[in-house]
Amino acid sequence: MSRKQQLHRPGPQPGPPADDTGCGILHVDMDAFFVSVELLERPELRGRPVIVGGTGPRGVVSAASYEARRYGVHSAMPVSRARRLCPVAVVLPPRHERYARVSAAVFEIFRSITPLVEGLSLDEAFLDVTGARRRLGRPAEIAAMIREQVRAQQGITCSVGVASTKFIAKLASTRCKPDGLLVIPADGVEDFLHPLPVAALWGVGERTEQSLTRLGLRTVGQLAQVPLATLQRELGTAVGAHLHELAWGRDPREVVAHTPDKSIGAEETFDTDIDDPEIIRRELLRLAEKVGARLRAAGHAGRTVSVKLRMADFKTITRARTLREPTDLARVIYITACELYEGAGLERVRLRLVGVRVENLGPADEAPRQLAFDEPETGWREAERAMDQVANRFGPGAVRPAALVRRADGSDRRDGGDGRR
């Protein structure tokens, strides 16, 4: 690390602070977010390898603690492989509703700092704090304040990169994980960037990295010295120009305060392939309940319902239908999803995965008042909103459709799959 950069971690820091003049962009990234949230309720697991992911034979790692990462475990890896790499790891099933609640609280902290917050996922965001300097101090001071508030209010840690562009800020937060703060001065971008491997650049995947390696280009600095025309000839006009700009730290993108959700969905991979229509319809009901709750929590309603059906041979088809009126009701989503499934002609085909998604979203309070199928003036809408209130108070799963309730012997209740409560 050059003298122009300074990595901050908890405790006293030697030397003068790094120069953050002109560095109004912050990238905030929660540290092992899903695991960190789980450890709030399981503090006895701190310091141990912990994996959050599906517990079935086809489960995938959603997050891994830094202790588990030392064994080579990473997100999107099959849990079965992760267990082989780290047999001592504790595997916890994901609780997405819990993560969403903590994420919402963290984003409230961000928005108390600046309205210019661009969320990238539940656990990371860009902030433009240029306009907050007069009120809250220099960018590095604001970054330190955010880290302190996240720790104090939510009990988890985050890492923050401070820079003059989004690209460099994101690289900085990655380099200072976990629980760090790294400022890259505007006049120190090349010192920071050029020693990094070419894979650090956005857009450099495995194939592009192989192409660059064949050209003898292993560091960003080596790539930066290649003439633009040469890069475009070797990699294509668009890719060559993109990498040439990033290699010199040039990124003109601004922080976009809000990117509306384009769709909300959920999907499930079965532990074993399923060809029982009753079981599949029950899974569609569970997914519709989840999607409906997420729509209502976000204040959205959508007009298009789609299903995703992946067969045992990995062939995947989707079917969609646009409704007359936008909806946020699980009942409507479920019945539409079942009709799409039945219309696909796969009722006796073995399925590996099913998914439900609602698209064409808009504000629910601006949507016309729609009734669910066969809904009286009061009924399904009030029931679903009551379920939301119970879930908010007692947690997800406190109340659910009868079709999703397990019997005392552990078997699923079978009531024809119509989802009546």
C-alpha cells in the first residue's frame, strides 16, 4: 500500500489521514452479511467456520464466514463440495426475510447521510456524500461514521471504500475487507490500480483473463500501457475501449439514487427431481406466498406473473401471463402460476426447479383496486395483510396456508393443492 493510501481498522491509526479531497463516492459492503446476521442470534459460533446455504443435496452456498473462506469455500458453490472442503463448518439454512429487515435498517442509516444511495444488493451500496460534507465532515469521516452506526445499531460490521469514482471505491472496499476503511486519493488512483491483477477490472471474466494472459498482460498497469487500437483489435471494439478506460481509473458513472425493482420472484431447487403435480403445486403456493409478501413489503403490485420450470435434464422453460389489473396478492399469483404450469404440459415431467416471478411493477397504492379470483368484498386481501402483520411481529412461518402445514409425523398435509387456508 502506497503512502498515499491509508487502511483504517478498529483502534488508533498511525500517521496522518489519507487525502480524501475530491473523493465523494463511497462503496459500503457488509462483511459476510448473511453469516453476520445469523451470528447475532448464535454468538457461540463466532470464530468458527459458518456457511449459510441450502441444506439439501442440491443446496448452494449463499454466504460463508471468513473462517470458512480460508478452506476455499465461497458463495454459489454447492454445499456438498463446501462440506468436503470444510468438514467442521456449521451449515445454517438461509432466512431471507430476516436479512431483508436488517438490510432495510442499514439502508436507513445510509439515507440519513445522503439521499444519493444506489443499492446494488441487500448488503452493498454506493453513496455520493459530496453534498453532505458541510454538514457531516470529510468523506473519510463520513465513512467512519457509517461504520460506527452500523456496528452500534445492528451489531454487524461493514467495509467502506472511499474514492473519486464508483469503480475505484468498490475496489477499495474489497481490498480492505473485513471491517476496514480504505481511502484512495484522486491523485493516487494509478498507484493503487496498476499493481492489481487484470481480473480486478469489471468485465474481465475467465475467458477475457485468458485472452489477456495470452497477450502477456497480467496486471492492470501492463494493460494500461497497451494502445487502445491494439486492445480493440484483440478483444473487440467495445470490450477493448471499456478495459482501456478502467485501466486508467476512468469511470464517469454517477450514483443513481434509486433503481426501481423490475421484478420480484422466488425459486426453489428440489432435493430430488419431482413429477408429482400435487407437490409441485404446493411449492408454487409457497413461492407465491413469498413473492406476495415481498411485493407488499416493497409497496409494489405487478401485472405479469411468470413461472420457471427446469427439467431433470436442465432444460428450462418459462411461461407468463399479463393480468387485467396489477396485483400483490399471493392468491392471484398462485392460481395464475398453477394455470401456467398446467398449460405447459409438464404435469408428469420430472422437474428439478420451479420459480414464480411478478413483473411490470408499479406502486401498489396507485394500482386499481383488484379482487382476487372468487374474492368477496372482504376476504383474501384482509387475510394476507393480517398474515403480514403476524409475520412482522413473530417472524416468517408463524402463520401459513393449511396446504403448507406439516403434520405431527413430519409429512406434508395434502389437501388437493388448492391452497385454501
